[in-house]
Amino acid sequence: MIESEGRAQAGLVLKKTGETCQGVTRIANEHCGGDPMGKQKYVRCSLRSIAKRIGTISHETVRNLLKDAGYALRVNVKRISGKSHPDRDAQFRHIQKRRKQFQKRGCPTISVDTKKTELIGNFKNNGALWGDEPNEVNMYDFPSDAECRAIPYGVYDTSRNEGHVCVGTEADTPKFAVNSIRNWWRRLGCKHYSHASELFVEADGGGSNGYRPRLWKYELQQFANETGMKIHVCHYPPGASKWNPIEHRLFGPISMNWSGQPLRSMRLMLSAIRGTTNKGNLSVTAERDRRKYKTKIKVDDEIMDSLNLTRSKACSNWNYTISPQLECGQ
């Protein structure tokens, strides 16, 4: 009743003045910021300070009136990826074209990347779960209290809607990345694509599977020699990693599946990954990689020159093919 009277009083004030957006809206406009040519606006002053200036309504009424005018409490939204690379659109088109070509020929097409590392232990995991009591977790996320730091590397089959995740605990290195692809091939790939002679890989432009690390290309060469397959690699442009299919088709569902659930053990984490699915019948396998990986391994020019690597004419830094080396009998 009091609230409705406050609204009525505010309405009378607006009518008496005969001006549009008098009262709350007028003060909001005085303290309004944002892009003058855009639609987004924000208010710098608090609800109580606006109510105090008007003097006839409460801050709750101010809140309701601001909502009616299109204002609300907002949080920052990450949408701006920065300055675009001049070849960004051309690379997107190239990746899409190549993926369709390989899928049409029945060749395996995979998307790869490293998911965000996770502390394994009794730590808070963002999200919420239905329950009668909340999960009690550590107040602070000290790495010293963790069982380990888990590094999930994913391989997503874009044709079969299948994912495989290798969880390491050492370091996110190019050797770890290629070993994860090797594990996927031995466990799933060779069964579904037993006669494949080519493999198409979509990867980010940076990180352990970026286009710059020499060790990434060297390890792919070893994998090509082992399998006898040509490995075609396409990297996404800088600042475009979120367009990599694995991000929203595999990593997104995994994060939703363990949302709000503390990852108290490696067994629990692997179980959550394996239990991930969605309306598209996504299936996921997972395993722990216990191998140790050295960091800062250098690959000299002589070894790089020996690789059987052919660069594409289109965006040559981002697109290349690694073929089995002849001396390996392929």
C-alpha cells in the first residue's frame, strides 16, 4: 500500500511539471554516461542519492521507476576482441571450406585446445546445485592445499560429435598436446577412421598448439610418421579462439555438467567429464595423463628444416600440411 502511494505521488509530480522524464528520469539523465551515439546508458549516482534529491519518494520507488525507463544493474560483458587481423575473415572462410572438404571425403576432422586449468581439492566451483544444504569448501584457493593442478586437453570430433579429454598435471606443452591427439587416435580415431590417410586439425593461434611453437610442429611430424597420415592444420586468427568449435561444443557442456560441484579429486573430475552430454547426444571419454613433460624444449633450425612441412598459399603461417617423412618408409 505504501509502495503504491509512493508510485502515485511520483506520478503526480511528473504530471504537474509537464516535462518528460521529470523527477527520477531527469536526475538520471543528468548523471547518465555511455556512448552518445549508442543505446547503452548508465547512471553514476546511487538510488538513495536520487531519492534524497527528489525528497518525496523512497529509493525502492526510484529503483522501480529506473526499471521502467530501461535501466537495471548490469555487469561487465566480455565481447570486444580488439583490433581484427586483416586476414581474419579470409581465414574463417578457409577453415570452413577445408573442414567441409575433409568431411565430405570421410576424413577425420578434429578441433583441439586446452581447457582452463582447475585446482583439484575442496575449492569453490562456480555455479549452483539443487540441495538442502550448500557444499562447504575452503575459504581460500591456496595451491598448496590442492591435490594437484589439472590441465584438461580436449580433442573434439566435429563430424561425430564426440570428445576425448586427457587430463595432465605437469605442464601444458606442445608434446602434451600432441600426446593427447595421439591418445584420441589410439582410443577412438583409428576405430572410426581405420582407412584414413589424412587428418584435419583446427587449433587456436596461441598456446601449446599455436602456430609459433616449433615443438608443436616437430611432435606432429612424429605423429604423422607413426600413423602414415598427412596432417592438415588450420589455426584461428589472434583473438578468435572462441570460434574454435571445441569451446562451445565440448568445453561448454563440460563446465555446465560440473557447475557448482567442487572437484575434490581427480576421479571426481574425470567422472564429471565422462558424464557430459547434451541435446545433440554428445559423448565424451576421458583419461588421466601421468607422464611428465619438460618445458622450454628448443627445436633448432636443422631439425625444423628436416620436417616434411608444406605451407598453404592462403595465410601460410596459419595453414600447413605435415606429411610422413620418406625415410620412415611411408
